[in-house]
Amino acid sequence: MTKRLFPVPPLLRRALAPAAALCLALAGCGDQTGVEPQVSRVLVSPARALLVGVGDGMSFSVTTLGPDGEPVDAQVTWSTGDPAIATVSTRGFVTSVAAGVTGVTATAGGASATAELEVYVRERITRYTPGASYFGRNGYVEYIPGTLPVVLAATHGGLLDPAEIPDRSYGVSLNDTNTLDLTMKMRQALIDLTGHAPHTIVSHLRRRKLDANREIVEAAQGNPYAELAWEEFHDWIVTARSIVAADFEGGMFFDIHGHAHDIARIELGYLLSADELNRTDAALDALAVVRRTSIREIGRTTLLPFSEVLRGAVSFGGLLLAEEVPSVPSPRAPGPGDAPYWRGGYCTRIHGSLADGEVISGIQLEHHYPGLRDTNENRQIYAEKVARVIRRYMLEHLGFFEPAADVDARR
């Protein structure tokens, strides 16, 4: 059977001709060949990155530049130096596989660039040994478990100054001089007094690198290494508080700081403002005030007026006064008056008993420098005094301190 061919009318043929020519141009028909743009340089961002744990992931971006330094649109291929550490998709999404350091490489038009990727996998600890030191990545954070119902935290006394963490660009960056050593002396003084140690968590980073007494955005300012240190610091406080709550059903958290105010006295932060502390005892006894403090759990269970817990003879300030250590609030200084005063910061708010169900109360201790933090001898004298105060305060308001025999037996 013969096929019949129907000719295209001339008018229709003329109408289709431009469309056919456009199709050939776009499709590279015939012997025309598409030309890949010339790439002289490839930029990968970020240049260094950190993934935490197996299965963590992040996207890398790439910029391809032509000979004139202007961006060009080029096909990019991705690879990792060691797929056993991390893998990468065709779109630059990297997934961690195991701990280690490898490169993430983007290649285009014969040019390439490689970013450094570290995969950090935290050690899984199911049981902590009291007195042993546990360190986070690069030793930036240290946790020493204890057996007392006390958690000490040193936030701003570290001395490490790593280049991988840039200086923070906003917020307070000055260290609290000698507060890390002061915290360790307090720990040892409690051991000497009772034979048992508190839980102790310290940041070894300078404050210009990390401010762990701020929420993570201001604290680390987007640096992944500082963010991990922040997380380790607070995770270990949570761990310590959980151990204390399980062993004692209550306890105390002390955040150790230093201030540079003119009056040489310890400023005790309960999350109450100077204006609130300047009010009458009757005003401070209100339940609404108790609920706004970091010692809410003590205020909930005490038989004393809350003003007595804050600044009476058996308050923390009152017991410091008995050791001849001036503080505010206390019987001698019920409120700050017009003087500057630190009310307590992020750590006290998050790790005290402000929230419902929290049984670990918290106090921020802001220490003056002259006569207390200035010399090794003065730090030692104060550490011994505050160890006695902590013990008396907790026996007064919680009814316990040294571990009972059944607590020791569980360890």
C-alpha cells in the first residue's frame, strides 16, 4: 500500500519557519554544540563546618567565578574526601557517617575548592564517676560529678582563646577574673568540710569566645564550635541537676560570677530586681513574688516568711554575714538601694526552680574583687566560709546535705 503525502500549503509553511528556526537554536540541533562557561575559581561556603553526631546534616553552597571574577552558571559536582566520615548529595547536602575530619569538594569547569568538615560524636556516658573529669570537644567544657546535692557552675572565668572561634561582636566580653579558680576552691572546701564533692561544671573559654550565661544566639553568635560548647555546658548542668534530684529530691545550683561595682559586697541574684528588693517585707512575702524567683521551690515549702528566706538571719546573705562576708540582700543590706545590682541571669533562670516542678533552686553569686577574688589567700579564705554557709543554708531550708548511706550505696 502506498502512503500519500499531503503538501503543506505555502502560507502555513511561511508561518512555521520562524518557530522551526527558534527550535533549532534552543535545542542545539544539527551540528551546533552548547559551550560550557569557563570557570576560573570556585568558592565553597562555609569554609569550615561541624556536624555533631551520626546522621546530622547541613547544606554547603557554591559560587563559580569566570575569568573576569564575575559569577557564572556552571554545572557543579560534589564529593567528600572520605565517604566513611561523611557523604554529600548532588546538591551539596552533607550527612555525617562517623567521627573524623574530611573535605567537602565542589568541582566545576576544571576548578575546585574544598571545605573542611569535622564530624564530632559525643561519648555516650551511662554512668558518671564522682571526682572524675569529663571534657567536651577540645576541652572547652569540663564536668566533675559529685555526691553532694550541690551544683557549682563557673561561666565567665575560662582562659582558652582558640582561633577557630572568633571574638564575639556584641555583648559583654570581659572575663570575671579568678572566678574559675574560686569555683574550684569552693569545690575543694566542700570536700574538706564534708568528705563529699559538689557537681562542678566550668567553661574554659574566655568570655569573648563564649558567654554561657546568655541564650545561645548572643552566647555563641553563630559559631558552630562555640554553639557546641554552649550545649555541652548546659547539658552537663542538666545532667548534674538530674542526678541531684534523683538522689535527694532537691538541691541547690550556684552560678559563680564576679562584679566590678563600687561596693565590695556579694550580690545574691534570685531573679528579683533592685526595685523589688527595696520594698517592704510584707511586699516580698506575697506569693506572686515567690513565683518569680529562682528559689521558688524553697519559698513554696518554707514555714518562714519569704522575706526572711531572702534577707533574714538564716537567708544566704544572713549566713554570709555571720561569716563576716558582706552581701545584698542580707540583714545589713536588705536591698541594693540606688547602687548597681546583678539580679541573676540566664543560668539562674534556666537552672533554678523558677519553673513548675523544678526541685533544684538557684542563686547567682556575684563576687567583688578586692579582699575576695584578688589573691589566692583571700579566695581560699572565702571558699572555706562559703562552704560552711552552703551547708548551713541547705540544712536550714532543705533539711539535708551530706548523702545518706543509701545514696552512697547506689553509686
